[in-house]
Amino acid sequence: MKAKIFLVVLVSMLTSTFSAQTNLVAMNDSKASCTTHSNCSSTCQSNSEKAFTKVTFDNNGLVMAGNLFLPPNFDKNKKYATIVCVHPGGGVKEQTAGLYAQKMAELGYVALAFDASYQGESGGEPRFLDNPMNRVGDIYSAVDYLVTLPYVDADRIGAIGICAGSGATVKASMTERRIKALATVSAVDVGAAGRRGWDGKGSYDQIPMLEEVAKQRTAEANGAPLKYVNYVPQVGDKSAPRDLQEAADYYLTPRGQKPTAPNKLLFRGQSAAILFDGFGQADKLLTQPLLLIAGSEAGSLWHSQELNQKAASKDKELFIVKGATHMDLYDIPKYVDQAVGKMRAFFEKNL
């Protein structure tokens, strides 16, 4: 029973005006030196030469926070292919999405990682609401922002979705035709995971949880405090599936822990994930080139396998990283490097 609770909670996790803040921040490096560039007020470069620009952009009245990565020898007078990197549920832009954005910038792309609405440094109340369709809208607004940048080639925009970010990215790409190619890493459709379990082999009665959500919404409407639950189990809890145990190691230890990702999920938001169908209509509307990357040992592998079968894309590939688990593709160099290598060839061909 306890493992089922973890599944429900993690699944939910797995459930054109802009204002650019031009302070460039060095990633994980407090010893940065700053110089001035004509396209922004200040540029900070870390000792390791990995820097990003902190930006904000509008999302129907919400202020979204992002980190914009620029390629080496960036020239503001050129046009660049650009990639949007969408983080997992419960994550933030400074974690795996930021890592992939950094890797894409090193390959010569402009890359944006941003916090989902209601999470991280992005705006929205109540905090830690995770509605998958909100995240689809977040991606629309991210593309709106990017096409205003003079150095972004609006005809060469791609996307990378990681874990639950993949479900949102796939759903957005079906109707956001400005996204010309997309890649997924450890893909998860949170709605399907909620209905079938983490490994896709079960079937869960969602009605009891929906009844609890209904009671909680009534209580909150009458003044009760907001109820929050955890995204992932505690470190060392062996009752959770392997991938979720590894998620705890990533999110709750120095490996990937960030203060803006406090392992909190608004309980009432779980009802939104149940209706979400991230891959629904992919057989008709998902026609862009598609690269699916997943670990051979990932309990979530079935999501990538099923999307590969379903997608209407004529140019599609499922690349299975031998020996990798779901979480290994977040930050373990020998696995991330394989994923980036495939993305390099994929985006060079399609952007």
C-alpha cells in the first residue's frame, strides 16, 4: 500500500512581452568575473566558463523565470538554432534541465531552461501546484519569448523534455508547430503512470484519491490550510520502486538538491494529472522528428516504447542506453554523454 502511495504522488509530479534580467550567473560557481556586452548590461563568466543569463518572460500574466545559455563565441548578430529544455515534475531549471541546456549551448545552440509555473522561481499561486496542462502552456510561452530574441532563428526551434517534462513537451509539440524537432529523456506521461503504475503493469482505482481531493478542496475553501505531500519518498525507503528510490537520492541529497525544489506537491493538484493524456493524439498530431532516449533498466521505459510505436513522426528513433536507469540519465556523465551524442546528430539534422 505504501508503494502505491508513492506512485500516486510521484506520478502527479510526473504530473509577447518579456523582461530579460541581464545578470549573468555562473552555474555552481560563486567566483565569477563580470564584463559588459552590448546585448546585455553585464556578463558573468565562471572559472569553468559555464554561464547563463537569468531571464523572465510573460505567461498570461505570470512571470516565468528561466536560465538562458549562449554558445561559445556568441555573436549577437547571428541567428542560432535554439532548444527549450523542460524539467521533470518537482524539479527546477538548475537541475537536469539546466545540465542538458548547458550541453546544448556547448554544441552551438541557444538553450533555455525555465521553472514551471507555480514552481521554482516562476510566479503563480498557490505554490507547488503541478497541473500538466499548465506546463503545456508554459512551453507555449517559452517559445513566445524565444522568438522575440533577435539572435534566435524562429524557424529552428527544438525541445528536450525530461521525465514528466517529456509528457508536457510532447503534448505541446502536437499543436506548437514552431517546435520543429523534439527529444525526450526518460519520458513519462504522468496521466498514464497514474492509471497504470510506475512500471505500466497495473491498474489503479483513482476514485478514492479523487474523493480525498474533493474533501480537501472543500476544507480549503472554508479556510483550512493548504495540504502538501511529497513528490518522492525519503532517502533509503526501500518500499518504493527502484526509480523512485533513486529519485530521492537525486532530489534530496547534494547530488541534485536545490532550495527551490523542496519536494512539495499541492495535494489538490493531483486530480489534474488523472485526466492528462500526454501522448493522446500523437498518432495524428505528433509529426515532427522525434528522438526518444531511455535507460534499459528504467521502470519507465514503457512510456518511450509506446510513444515510439504511436507517434505519427516519419523520422523517429528510440535510443536505449544500455545499463542506465531512469535517474541515471539526469546527471551520470557516462549516460548523459551518450544521450547528448545522439541529440547532437539529431538536432544537427533536423534544425
